[in-house]
Amino acid sequence: MKKITPLVLGLGLICNTVFAQTRQEIKDGAILHCWCWSFKTIEANLEDIKAAGFTSLQTSPVNTCVVGDYGELNFMSDDTTGKWYYHYQPTDWKIGNYQLGTSEEFKSMCKKADELGIGVIVDVLPNHTTPRLKDISPDLIDAVGGMDKLFHKNNDHGIRDYNNRLECTTAQMGGLPDVNTENPLFQAYYMRYVNELVDSGVDGFRYDTAKHIGLPDDPKDAYSPKNNFWPIFTGKEDINGEMLHNAENLFIYGEVLQGGNSREGDYGRMFPVTASSYGEVLRMSVRLGRLGCKGLSGWKHPTPDNIVTWVESHDTYANRGESSKLTNFQLRMGWAVVASRDKGTPLFFNRPQGPEATQFPGKSKIGDIGNDQFKHPEVVAVNNFRKAMIGQEEELFNGENTSVLFIKRGNKGIVMINANPNGSEKISIPMELEDGDYLDKANGIKFKVKNGVLTGRLPHDKICVIY
């Protein structure tokens, strides 16, 4: 853990903040997405998160949101119970909401995470508010100069063309009112929120809908003096004399879904961004059981050194449902690919409890822990492999067919994935390990190294980890 000495920058006082993880440590590690877990639930399970080999966690949005009753994790329901997507529709930018917990509970969770050396990443979304305008906080409206100053002038319609950058960054996305993120009054208000999060012990941010907030050279909205949101909120510029606290230590990444004129390479040169196209390729591969190294070796992204990777995200699971039919083993296969490779920061999405390959099985409620797959021995073994292999070059290759994939890291270790449900694979792979018997760290399967060759049999539907 690294302590930051106090500094005064403009109007902002930086506290004696202790960071559980530095930016590089989070980048090199693995993130557990504690989707819809309450702060109390996260705090109660931090020991298990650490034991599972995750070095950081990501919360759902902690901002205030539309109030409703606690409800099942239902899919796009229109009734008044509290749905998961409500916290993606802010009514204000203050810490704490009825779904996840209070500001005090959040700070308690951060304190314990810090003590255990686990980084905390908060999902933030300055791009839009709730469509229920009557529920927007008067404090927010007053602070930004009135309701008409809260949104872009181009906010009077939905995005008509995702290739048009002005439309993409200033019109409504999914019917959600588009905040004028370039309004200096809004920027000052939002800065108070993120700095309070940092001072509470937060180590990073995931920016939702990041491609809908303009880059400095994007077209400007009529109500926007200049597109300076990203320079301010990555710590390069101040707003009214206040800087982002401890910006040099924060792991900040953006959800930049590829497609249309997403400019993912330009965002990726400013901060890590999501490798959504690679996720699509990976899901298709594990679904078919064809792990061809030719298709999986590249990253489908112009900035592969600055990406966050996943098998599935809350969007692919909960919005489109596109990944919800994947089985637990298929998800673990995909995790073994992204988490054992040398590039990318992998994020493991924690699904709700219940039967596998089912969207919203109905067992979990908002605030509950999800299923136990994040603690599965194959996931744990791959997480620990990742930490042990930092700095080792990678090599991907297949066995006799594309159902079997090997990910070798230097001559230090190897992850082996057998997606063939019908048969085991006899292996013989050059490995400069000491001669002797090796038990794989995921399933305890015995392998042997003799004269620089690793031999054994890789069972079907298994992931084995040797190092």
C-alpha cells in the first residue's frame, strides 16, 4: 500500500489518502465486477475476493438514483420497483443510493478493501441523467445554472447517426437526456463528486458511455464553450482551480463500444478503453468450442496496450442478453484466455445467483452477492498465474485441433484449455521447467516434465494451469 502525502492544489485539499493499488498494479491484475452487490455485501466478501486472486473490484454506480422498492434483478421492466438499471440513470452526483447503501457504508467498504490491498473502481456516468426530469435533484439544477443548462442544445432528439460525432456526443442515447459535460458549472459540481470518491478511498473509475462524451477535437454543441471534459477528468487540467485528486495514481478507463465512428483509438491513447470487438470474437469462440489461435491472438483494437478485456459485461448479459446463454465452463474458458495473456486488464463479470445459462434466474435481488464462479478453482488458478507471469512474453498455439488452446508465457508457465467435450488431449510441449512431476493448480491433474518437455493428458472440458 502506498501513502500519498498531503498537497494543496487550487481550491482542492488532497487528504492523506491511502491507495490499495496503484494504476500499474490494477492494470497488471484482474478486476472482479461486483455487479449490483451492496457496499455491505462487498465488505463482507472482501477476504474471498482477495483469496480468489482478484487485485481490484468494480462497483455498480454509487450515485443517487430514482427511488423504488427493492425488486428482483428483472430485465427492462417498466413498473416502479427498483431495477438494476436505475443506478445508471442519475438524479444527482452524490455518494449513496437506496439500492447499494449509504455513503458511510461505502467508506467503510473502501477502508477494509484498502487494508486488504484490494483496489476499488467505481462505475461513473456523467453523460446522462434519469429521463424522469421531475426527479432530478434541485441541488444539481441550481448548481449548473438551471435545467436548460444541464443538457446539450442538441439533446432534443435521439442519436440519428452513430457515424456523426456531434450526434454521438450530444444527442440522447437510449432516450436518456444528454448532460452538457462541457458546462463549467457542471464540471465543478461533478469534480466535487469524484474527488469525494477519491478521498473516500477509491482507486479508479470506469466511465460509462465514454464515447458519448466528446474528445477535444470533436464538434462542439452550441451550449458548449469547448470539449475539455477529458483533459479535466483525467487530471491534465483544472476546473475553477480544482484538480482531480491524486490523478497520477488512479486507474481510469472508458466504456468505448466499438462500432460506428467510435474513435476508440483516439480514446485509447488517453486512457484504457474496452475491447468490445475482441469480446464478441471470444464469446463466439467459446460458444462453438473452437479456440483457434489465429482468431484469438489479435485484439481487434488499435491500442492493444491500453484495453480492458472481458468475456461478458453487464451490457452483454443484462441489456441485450447476448451472452446470457453461455455456460459456466464457457465463461471460464473465455476468462482463461483474457486473464492469462500479456496485454489487457481483464474484468470478470459476476452473474446473479441461479441456474447457469439463464438470464436473470430470479434468485438474487439487488444488493445480494452473485454466483460463486469468481471463486471457482479454475478462475483462481488463472488469476494467480496472471500475477506470476508479469513481464513474460506470450505464445498462443493449438493442439491437434482448434478445440484445444495453449497460452504459454515465456518458459515460466502455461495455461491449457480443452473445449472438446468428447475427448482428452495428449500433450507434449517444450517447457524449460525443472524435471519432475507437476500438479496443475486448477484441478490437481498430474503432468511431467522431462528433458525440457511437458507431457500428460489434458481432460475434456478442463482448464489446467502449470507454472
